[in-house]
Amino acid sequence: MTVVTEVFQVDPENIDSAAITAAARALVDGRLVAFPTETVYGLGANALDPAAIDRIFAAKQRPFSDPLIVHLANAEQIDQVAINIPDVVTSLAARFWPGPLTLVLHRAPAVASNVASGRNTVAVRVPAHPVAHALLVACALPIAAPSANLFSRPSPTTAQHVLDDLDGRVDIVLDGGTTTIGLESTVVDLTATPPRLLRPGGVGVEALRQLLPDLIVPETPLVVAEAEAVSSPGTLLKHYSPRASVVLLRGDAEAAQRCIHAAAPVLHERGLRLGLLLPDEELNGYTDIPVKLVSLGPAHDLTVIGQRLFARLRELDSLNVDVIVARAMWERDETSELAIAIHDRLYRAAEGRIFDADNPRVLEWLLNITSAVSPESTAY
Ligand code: TXA
Ligand code: MG
């Protein structure tokens, strides 16, 4: 079913209360509202209304097995959505909320069961974005909101990205500009003993360990076999995928350049368009070959790279490239808490294809990726 999507501009520093009132009324009526958070745009619906929640799954074409995050205006509302809340939540909330941390807790019966895909748990966060906050206060409801993209497309960091995927499928879009973090929240499961990191994000592991010293952090990237993914669905490999096939190249800039220079003419010959997603410092090595160059930002400015990553993957899609080569530069970077989250998203976009640029077989693998699977990716 299609609807006419209304778009309201809302300046985060000078909030238009008429737009917020209209959006809050839509939520109360069981309709869908996309809104900015500090991480990515969310596609919101009343978490207490199962029919409204079904509309989210339909609009996103999201499998019903992948549960949603419930958003609250403030931590005091947590008793409306969760039960048997462990004491540590008080200190986690004081330290990290509002902000990009999602906690998985035991679900209160009032929360629609389809929010949690039938589980007895619920994921909860209090977003820091002023527009999200104003909306949550105005509707006075817990709001379930996954990222406002079609399933398996990169998460939206602008209102235009939301419209590109969901125009005609969402009732209202609140346009509050580009989101500041650009990567989704960190998800921690507090129903597991010891607690477990399910998704790396804006809140880093070191900071979390100060309050959760026994936090289990699975080997990065956080990838599980599809069968096991039922317990932590967001860890499915093909979760953040642009339309093109993505490959990550590990190694120094010169090795990557040699490899890409060898591959580019062959791909060109085969009629395949090649896109490169590179840090600014490496761009000038590729001006003489037939590729679409997209810059991610300065290699060491992970704030900027996090903000841009999903937008740049969408940009490469709109350039109609068939193959995207990106650099795996942040895999073992411990200088920033964002590095692990950035690598995780790139790795998923690449569906696990990560090659050493100086491996003698790298050209063969690279040229085969549209048809064959590499030796490394079959390990997952
Ligand atoms: O930053 C964010 O978290 C954004 C904004 C809009 O808040 N939302 C977001 O939602 O990224 P979504 O649906 O794209 O990702 C939700 C993640 C998924 O990995 C999902 O599997 C996990 O949270 N999740 C939700 N409920 C869960 C539950 N009860 N148990 C385990 N994982 C859960
Ligand atoms: Mg998502």
C-alpha cells in the first residue's frame, strides 16, 4: 500500500512545534514517522500497537525475525517497556543516555511482541537528537524504530536517503539534516550472563567496560553463522549492502594501488564499472585509470569517516558501479572507539570479502568476485 509521504523540515536548534505535533499525532494514530537521531534516521511506530509495528516490517521489507529498538524520551520511562531491570542500568543510563547505546532487557508485556520478533527481550535506547527527543516527549509513547532504510540497504544519514528508500511507504519524514555520528548505536545484551556486545557503535568497548567489566566482546567483525543469527539478528553478514559487490583490500597504499591498477583495465574490458572508496590521502594514486573515485575523508579522522560511510556507499550505488573496492584500514586501529564500528560496517558491506593486497592471488580473487566466492569468505 502506498501513502503520500509528507516531509517537514525541523531545525534541531529551533524546533518547529507544529511539525512535531503533526508527527506525534501520526504516531498516536498508528502511522509511521521517520525522524533523525544522532546515529542514523529511524522509522518509528508506537511500540504498544502491534498493527503499527507490522507496518514497519512491511515498509522496510524487513524479515519479521529481526527485532526492533524501542526509543524513550528519558530513562525514567524504562519501566514501561522492561522488567527485572538489573541495577547496572541505572549507572549505564546516567553515563551514556541520552546517547548511542542500546540495552537488551527483559520485555514488559505492554510492549507488542512483534517489536521483539516474539522474544521475551526488548532493545531500548534514549536518543540524544533534539528532534527525536521532542517527538518522543510529544507523543508520550515508547517508539519502536529500526533504521529508516529498506532491508539490507545502508542506513540513512539524511532525510533524502530515507525518501530514496521509503517514499510512499512512510507517512511523515522529519528532516533534521545530516546525522552527527552516522553509524548505528552500540547494542549490549544485558539478559545474557555475562553481558554481551551484539553490535559495535558510537559507544566504545573501553568506556562500557568501566561499568560492565565482564562484557563479552566477540572477535571482530561480529559475524555469526546464519543459523546462530536468530539470537542476534543484526549480526547477519549481508546486513549493510549496497547494490554493487564490495571488496576490502588490506595492506599498504602502494600494494593496494598496484592491485587496483592491474584489475581496473580487466574489469573495464568486461564492461564492469569499478568504484573506489578511499581515504583522502590515497585518492591521487588513481586519477589515470577508468574508475569512479569516492573519498571517505582523512584516514585518521574517524568522526568524519563514520559520518560519511553510509552516504558514500549510497553515492557509489547511484553511480551504478558493479564492483566497489574499499580499503580495510581500521581493522586493528585502536586509536578510536569508532574504528571497530567502521570496520564492522565495511566488512558487512563486503559480505566478508577481505583480501591482502600483496597476496599473489589477489588479482584472481578480485576479478572473480562477481561470480565466485573467495577462499577467505567461505571461512564464515
Ligand atoms: O542507532 C540505532 O540503533 C538506530 C536508530 C534509529 O536508533 N536504529 C537501528 O535499528 O539501527 P536497527 O533495527 O537497524 O538495528 C537494531 C539492532 C539489530 O541488530 C537487532 O537485531 C538488534 O538491534 N535488536 C533489537 N532488538 C533485539 C533483541 N530483543 N535482542 C537482540 N537484538 C536485538
Ligand atoms: Mg538497520
